[in-house]
Amino acid sequence: MKNKIVTAMTTALVVGVASTTFAAANPFSDVPAGHWAYDAVTQLAADGIVEGYGDGTYLGNRNITRYEMAQMIAKAMAKNPGGADGAALDRLAAEFSEELNNLGVRVSNLEKYADKVKWTGEFRYRYKSIRDKDDNDRTHKTNKDWIHFRLFPEAEVNSHWKLKARLTAQIDDMSKNSSTDFNLTYAYAEGNYNNDKLRIRVGKQDLYSVADDGLTVDDFFSGAQIVYGSKLKVTAEAGRFSLGSSTVLENLGTDDVANYQGVELNYEDGKKFNIGASYRHFNASGLKTADGYNKEGKIQDDADIWSAGAGYNFDKNVRVFYSYAQNPTADDYNRAWTGLLSYKGADKTAGSWGIWAGYRYVGRNVGIMPTYDVEPYNKKGYEIGVGWSPLQNTLTHLIYFNGKSLETDNDTETLFARVSFFF
């Protein structure tokens, strides 16, 4: 990065110099009156945009950090909102948005200087190899792979509301019979109030069971959601949910849509532990003929799924988590639970990594769309996985599942791999 005096000149041009008369006093002992940057530095000091190092020096030859640059940008924007050089500030605010957030300067308050619509994206490749044994101990192999290209536009409506969406181009099964699909995966309006303690969403949006960490559902629904609280959060949601892609109706070939209502209660004590409980109700005619749903008693079209989960962090690296779910309205495959031990965790930061091991038991009539990549639908068994980010804004995962089918008690194995590039 350029040294501080060069940056000071750039910032002076960006700010446009609020006053026409430069400060008379020399603010820094190492910037003499005859220096070529003297006027710019003294004016920036007078405007409160630069402060030096507390000992009367400016250290103009020292390289600055991104956080120091972000501090100057924030002060410049406060000093000269809507000025003639706003376009330059727009670009600087966008470039240093992460640092501005980390410094406590809310980007939402600065977005009026930047583009109204922001775009991020992901390119993802997934591979899955499944080995299922039949009653005669013969192994049936299935190999699949997918390519996803995702774009995430986000637009500001006003100081409280934003519009968010995901556009997905997907290629299934890289063979001569592969199909390509392009769709608007979700689109919703999101409002935040009371210092983000109250969040409102309307439209097609994520449906994720936070309390059980995705044991029961990780999909989308169309409707409304309200979340209130900080450490203790209460979530209420209602709308419509497509059962056509869920495990509960996977054998019916139907696009039956369910009426949906749900409520969750979650508490998180900093980074030490979390606990939660949820209840979700689905009503759909397709449930009357779902596999293992109405084997006994009254034929019904309701699903009442409740779940609970708790996690504990022994330190910043080691975490345990357990969750349990049940659907008492189903006659079979109506329980699910998981236990997990993890060490560290991979994210998009270069060099980050993590490993985990756990046990899954997922009945299809309660785990209607679980989040697990190995797809343990109506299966039980153990899972081990590793995540690693070899480069900045990349993420890879390798997961192995070994268990049995809940229907046949036959052996089953799955190997899953994924690599993602974010931009």
C-alpha cells in the first residue's frame, strides 16, 4: 500500500477539502512547512481525518494498514457526505467495507455512498459416490456430480429494508444425459429494526431448523418470518412449503405443496453453549399416501415435527452437539437424532481447516429435508469429515458415511466431496 503521505494526498482530493484556509499551526514535527504534502496533511488534521501517532509525529514513510485506511474513509464520509468527489468515496467504501464493519462503522449507514445493488457469487462442484447392498449382499453403485453457479444480488430499499435473492445455474450429472437448470432459488424482502433485534422477512426464503442444526429441514418456503431477540431469539414463520423435493414424499413423484407454520426458541451464551427447541406443522394431502406415514390408525394429512438441540464449546476449537426430533403423527420412520464432535472449522480464510465425527439416525418422516451432504435419508450410521481452505475465498470438504438402511437393515456407504470458489 502507498505510504501515508501519498494516501493523505489522495484522501485530501476525495474529501475535497472542507475549508479553503489551511490550518496555521504545524500539527506534526516530522512534516516541515516546506514539505510538498504539508498543506494536505495540516488540513486533514484540522478536519479530524488523520491524527498521527500521539507523540507529535506523522510517520509519513510508514506503510498504513487497511484498518487505518478504513478509519480515514469513515471520517472523510462523515465530513463530506454527498460531496463532489462522492464517486471516489463510493469505490473506497466498497473496497474497505469489511474493515469498516470490523471497526464498528455500520456498512448499512454507508451504503448511500455506494452502489444500491451488490453482487456476490459462488462456483461449486460436488461429487457423490453411493454404495448400497441389497438383500442378496450385492453392491449397487451410484455416482453423481453437480456443478452450481450462484449469484447473490442484494439491493437497499431504505435504512431498514433490503431485497435479497439467489440466482442458480445448475448442471446435474455430468454425463451425455445431463440436464441444465436455471432458476430464481429465493427472493425476499428483509427488514431490520431495534438495532437488529427485530428481523422481518417476506417472500421465498430459507427454511432452516436452527434448534437442531438442520436435522429436520434445510430448504426454502414462501411466506413470512419474524425473528426477535439477541441472545434469546424467538422465531415465528408461516407460509407454503413444497414437499415434492423432500424425503417424506420422495417415492410419490408429486409436487404436493403443504401449508406450513413453525416456531423456534433459541438461546446462545456468547461462544460457550447454545440450546434450542422448535415445532413445525405441515398440512398436505400427499401425506395420506406417504411411505410409512399412515400404516396404522387414522389416515391423516398433518405432520407435527418437534425438535431440540444443544451444543457446548469446551474451548475455541472443540465442540460437541446433540439434537433429537420426532414426528408423532407418522406411524413409521418418525424419529431422528444426531451427535457430533468437531475440532476447529474451515471457512473461506486461506489455511483454515476443521474435522468432525458423528452419528446420524434420520427417519424420513421427521428429517424431511436434512442439511447433511451425504443424504442419510432413512439411514443410520457414523460420519467423518474434513474441511480445508487451501486459498483465500475457497472451501473444500470430504465426507464419508457408513451405516445401514432403516427399511432393509442393509449396509450403505457414501463418499462426498465438494469444492467451492467465492467471489
